[in-house]
Amino acid sequence: MWDGTGADETGRLIAGRYRLVERIGRGGMGTVWQAEDRVLGRHVAVKKLHLPPRLDDFERARLFERTRREARSAARIAHPNVVVVHDVVDDEGLPCIIMEHVRAPALDEVLKKNGPLSAPEAARVGVGMVAALRAAHAAEVLHRDVKPGNVLLGADGRVVLTDFGIAVVADTSTLTRTGELVGSMDFLSPERLRGRDPDPASDLWALGATLYQAVQGYPPFRRNTPYETAYAIAFDSFEPPLGAQALAPIIEELLAKDPADRPTAPDVERRLRAAADTTLVQNVGHLRPRLTDPAPAAPPTGAAPPSGPPGPPGAGRVRGRRVARWAAVATVVALLAVGGTYLALHEKSRNRDADRPAAAKPSTSAERSPTPGPAVAPQGYHMVEEEQFGVSFPVPDGWSRKVLPDENEGIAYIDPAGMVSLRISALDFASTDPLQRWKDDETASVEEGKLPGYSRIRMQSTAYQGMPAAIWEFTWQGRTREFRAQDLGFGKPGGTEYAIYLSAPSADWDRPKAVFEQVRNGFRIDADAP
């Protein structure tokens, strides 16, 4: 009997009909062979089930039933972007699925070999994926393991979603025991980590994670251990992908923590088709605005301006630590420990570096720390150190330092004309939700009249140097002109909260915006800072 070890079985005949020619893939559930159908004279793919060790009779029967169900589920989907299932046969007591043989590499293999895709090409791949998911969901089939390794890219442009090996028909989901996580950790949605039943929105979250890896080279929430990855998926924001361009807002919405906040599959397909047709996309930088955010409204006239260079809203108000989510963390940890899931995740963690393209490998824990290394000031700047905050950063030559009256407002650097203000602040106890902090500050600042003619440009979660962060950009009306500001808040929950704030007249925003980017890129935190 074949023992699932992946031993060489070339030439072996399956079910008296399918001769194994070459092993072409191996995953968590089975090994895939190219085979010859001796009856119809065609090449097919044969997926043979793996047997985890020490399975009892019940577990074995349940695993067999899941594989048989895979074939029945996939056979219900007739779509060019879904691999065709021809048959299911037994081989010495083990079920084997006979499928269409698609001569194409998987997306993860392409990423390893060639690096990330361009945004339009990733959008084209996404169109095929979401079309396949729409067809599957219409047949009441959930995939539950959408990831780059299950997306085949044909030379003729065909995109095929394959391996419904852990797919579940909606009315038979009880075959997966309560608390058992089935799927690849990097692509498990937050609700599944919390123990909720998967639904079509869960597949769409995995689509978003796959698109992120397609343009960035690695998954959006990958950390050093499975537990850290699970926590990041459930609670953390992700760093905006540099190469996403027009895909950035689509990916952001697909990766929403709440399934109700994700777009529908038809909407995703429509927007991906538009992005795939894009030939010229403006690169808006590392921190991308949500393209759906409202444009700045025309500010009213005659409003009283703030005195001196405009300061950050909410300055002087100490922001306290929010309640930690330990109960939810405990739920995640408990789920990971059930049903032998931890062993599978541990194996995936050990092999994670082998699955990642070298050019796009995410940083190690040391590299992801708030101290990425010494910074060199760009031309026209010089490095300054604020010892009381434990930080250093570049400042344009000729700018003057100003100690602000309220210590919570931090330190300001003002340009020679007195119109552009850069402020750096540090407060105890960073918020666990930087985005909510900005929302609270926005509400208070508007209600207190600190921002006459206020208009939000963007407010969104992000990540900065491996820490949770949020970016807020807005305009308001001064005495004689409109001002614009960016405020980036970040910090490890429970540690120090930092903010980089820059304001300047809106009419001359491009030049000070470049200053903000230089400060952001060169900002360093001392290794012994809390």
C-alpha cells in the first residue's frame, strides 16, 4: 500500500487506467502526478492523498470523505478559470482525484523565479481568480485555501484556480470539527482565526492576501512564528505594498478585519478588470491614500487662523493606553492548539524562508525593530538627535529648532520663511488602535474649532518599521491661505507613541511633502527606548 511518503512511483498504474509519468507537485494534503490516461490517450493530473501519521479509523475515514467531497465539489463548477475534475478513484484504499493537467507554473513559483508582478499583471491574475471564486460560490462551494500555490498561470494567459482539497460544500461543513483550522496560515482570514465558520468573504480575504504577495513578494502579515502571524492577521495593520499602485485600495478593502467591510466579488472583478487595463498608473508613494476618500472640500473664508505655524490637532492631550485584547488572543492560541494544527503550522514556519523569493524576503525580527540602522542624511539635510525622546531624524539645512510651550506637543523645526512646520512628539503608552486615536483627535479638533474649514483627505491604518501605525492627511483654512498637513502616528502597544507631523500651505505642498518623506524614511529610535 502506498504510504504517502512521496516515494518514486513512476510507471505505476492507478485504477488499471492512469499510468504515473512524473511527480509535479506536493502539498499539505497530497502529491500531484502527471499521468497518462491509457483509455482516452490524454495526459491528466492525479492527486494522491497524504496520510498523516497516527490517524485513528475515524480520522482516516473523515479524511477520505473530505477528499471524495473535493472531487464532487469541484465537479460542480464549470468555468474556464477552475481546473476540470474528470474522475475520483480508489488506489489501495486511498482516494485519488483525476483532474485536467494544466501545463503551467503556480503563482508562487513565478514569484520565486521572477519576483513580484507589475500591478496590471497582478490585476489580470486577480480577475481570473475572482471569476473562479464567483463560479464556485454560485455552486455553494467554498475554496478555503486560496493562495499563490493554488493559482496556475498558463503561457496562453489562462489563470486557473486549483486544489479544492479542503473545499467544503456549504451544507456539509460539519465535517470540519469545531476549532480545527484548515488552510494555510498566511491566508487564513481573521474570522476563521477567531473560530467562525468560513464564508465567501473568507475566500475574498485570501484573494486580497494573494494579490498583496503578487505585488510585494511576501504575504501581508507574515511574522517569525505562527502565533505572531495569527495575532497580526487578527489585530494588526499591514504595510502598504509598494508596487500595488491602483490595486492598493482594492487590497486594503479585501483585507478588512470585518467581513462586512469587504467588497463583493462582482465589485472586485469589475475594479480588477479596470486595473488590468491600466497602462499608466501614478505611483503615489509608500503611504498611499484610499482612492475612495473624499477630496478636500472648498474651505470657508473669514475663519480665524491658528497663531504661528500650524500645529497638530489634539496636541497637548495625553492619549492613554487602550484595553489589551488578551481574551481574543487566547482564543487564537487555543484554536492553533486544537486538532494537531500546531504541528502543521510549525512545519510551515520552519519552511517559510524556502517559500519566499530572496529579493523580496521580509525582514527578520531584528530588521523589523524600530531601529533599522544608522541613517545618513540626504543632500541638503543634516541629522538631529532629540535625546529626551530617544530619536534621531534628518532635517533640512537652514531650518530652526523651537521648543514648544507644552511638552506633549514635542519639538518643532521651522523653515526659514516660517510657513512650514515639522513637529516630532513622543508620549507614553502607545494606543493599540492608532486609527481610532486619529478619529478621536479629528472629532475633538473639529468640535473645539481648532481646524476651521477642515476637510479630510485620507485617514487609514498602515504599518511603520514593523509597528502599528495610522496616517492622517487633511486641510484647513488659515487667515490668508489654506494649509495642509500629514500626521503619522506609530508605536508598539504599551510602549512609547511617536508622531511625525508636517504642515504647510496647500499651494506649495509638493516641496514640504518631500521633507515629510525624508524625515519618515530617516527616522530612527534608540535601541534602549521604551
